[in-house]
Amino acid sequence: MVKVTLLGAGSQFAQPLFTDIFQIEGLDEGVAALVDIDGKRLDLSARVIQRVNDLLGKQWRVEASTDRRKVLKGTDYLISTIEVSGLKCVRYDNDIPLKYGIDQCIGDTIGPGGIMKALRTLPPFLEILEDAQRLCPNALVMNYTNPMSIITLAATRSSSQPFVGLCHSVQGTSKALARYLGVPYEELLWNCGGINHMAWFTTLQHKGRDMYPALRKAMAKPEIYEHDPVRFELMREFGYFVTESSGHLSEYMPYFRKRKDLLKKYMRERYKGESGFYKNSWPVWRKSRDKNFAEMLSGKREIKLGRSHEFASDIIAAHQFDRLTTIYASVPNTGLIPNLPLNGVVEVPTLVSRRGFQPTYFGPLPEQVAALCRSNMAVYEMAVQGILNKDREALINAFQLDPLSGAVCSLAEIRQMAEELFRAEREFIPKWVAKKG
């Protein structure tokens, strides 16, 4: 009987992921094992997922535990959506860099916020992988936790288990492009590759016609441009459309958030670039999730049973039943994109079948966008080297190599900011980092 274990089951991912999994054709029973260190939120998730199982008429058994070691044994598919001390640190991640002029919208994958999140998340995640190697060594591991590229890079260097990093930015952006172009999604032909949150649509066609000229015309319409100012500006200058939302993407480069006039010109509300959006919204989202789950259980809120565009259920279906499918995943760059660092992680089309994950050769990116990717991959590399080798200076170098931080601060200022972040979050990061030598 197939067993799917979800770590971080108190997250917003739990219900939609299992709603998808329960609807895999031919997979009407199995074990849904849920793990979260917050027992109250875990119980809510378990009850909602059991309710989804009942509504769909499936025969899955739902198990829940606050101890992952009790449920990892026998796992076929291990999905991670963990969050480590995030709610307690999100304001530090945002507000301390802001003192130095580094303005972030999300701050959880790149820059000061992303590096600090890696410091909190990666050490316990590597312990999870050690447990998995011992208790379920053949399980396919799927990671949804950010910072995606840093976690995937460290995980694939530390574990031999089949591993992919999964996101929804390729799916979401390709659908947005179809809307901007006014063409049916299923008729849009595209190819996309790069790194997580910075993958580029190098092919964009409809019925054999290159759609980039039409997209450039569409961006001239305010009602379209306003949805994605940063991505359209990048396309204007570099020639290609990229996968992450305008606000989050603006943190990955030095052009858009370094002055107040630029913030006013290019940033919009919420995910379109609002300053401090994540730190202000996260506590609200957390309470809202618990309230929504309680209302689902009481019957006050409908439990939606539609399929999402997350890849986890597609992977399980392909692997269980040898139904060849293509996903987009973060994987080691084994020459897949030859003009990106071969010791790094890239996001490319990846085949899934009974044989597991088979990343495909993408080819070189246009050099101008490859250069943008490399600037971020340098940050990921130094962060991973720092954490795996317990090298404090490498970590500080990661901060100093961040494109946005470097656009705003001197090297000495970035070092000072990193030290202030280490002090503020000393309870949540490894002791060797918190304590200055």
C-alpha cells in the first residue's frame, strides 16, 4: 500500500496536496501520514484531510504524529513543507535589513531574509534527510520549503535519495502569459529554464508563431502592464519573460528596490512589490488558515475538491503507474544548462516515470539572462558552503554577494547588518553562527 508522508502538515499546502493525491486515477487507497511539531494545527489538518478523503469516497488511512520518526518507515513519497521559526523571525528578517536601506517584499529565498531563513531551516532539514536515509531510503523526496535553491543545493550534496525542489511559478506564469496574450492555455507552446524563481521562457509560440512581438504589444496596455511591471521591464531590456511575480523578483536584482523613487515607480500592492508585505501578512495568513480549517470542519466553509497545479500528485501518479509526465523541478546542473555553474542547481523540464526523476537537457540560456541567474547562484553557493562547512565568513560573503544588498550598502555595512541579524535571531540559528569568534 502506497504511503505519502507530509512534513509540515500544519501548512497551507496540506489540504490541496492531498486533495490532488486522493484523486489520482487508480490510487483509491493508501496511507496519508502527517507530521507537524504543532499538535493543534496538526490535528486540524488531519481532520480536514480525513474529511476530504470521505467526500471523495476514497479509502486512505490518515495518520498524524508530532514525531517524524514514528511515521517515516515505509514511506514511498516524502513531501516537505516545513517552516522553522518563521513567524518569530520574519520581522527581524525584514526590519533589520530595512535599517540599512535594503527593502524587501517577501524576503525568504534570496537576500538577507533568504539567507537567514536558510540558517534556520537547513540544519533541521538535513537531520530529516538523515532520518529518511535510514527509515525510508527508497522514498522519492519532494521539497516545497523555501529558500528552494539553497535547500535543494545542500540536500543533493548531502543525500543520495531521489530529490527534487518543487514550485508553482512556472505553471502560474505560463497561465498568466496565455491570459496576457489572449490565447487558450492549451494552445500555448513554451519552453522554460533557469533557476527557481528566475527561469526564462525562451520559447513562446502559438500555432507556430513567435508570441514575443505580441507580448511586447500587450505590455503597452496599462491594464496588462500593471499586473507585472518588473517582469515587463526585464523583458523590455533583456528580451525574455521570467517566472517569479514582480514583487518577489524585484528582490533578486539590483535595479528596482534601491531608491524610493524606483520603489514608487515599479512597485505595487501585495505580491507586486509592497514593502514588508510578507512580514505584515504572514501572521494574518496563519490565523486565517486555522479559522478556515475550523469552518471546513463545522460545515460553515466549503471544502473545495478541484485539482491544483502543484506537481506532487503528478509525480506520484507517474511513478506508481509508469505514466510518463513532465514537471519543472530544481535539480543539480549536470550539464543541463551549460552556461550556468555545473556545481549549482537549475530548474528545468524533468521527466517522471517508474524510473523516478530524469532531468532533461535544456541547453544554454541567452547569455544576458544567464548572467542574472549566476549572480544569484553565487549567493546560494556561499550560503550552502557556509552552512555545510560551519564557515561563518562564507555566510557573511553570501550576504555581501547579494545583488540588492550590494546595490544599497558597502561591504562593511553588509557585514554589520549580518552580525545584527545573527544577534537578533541567535535563539533560532546554529550556535556557531550566533557566537562571533
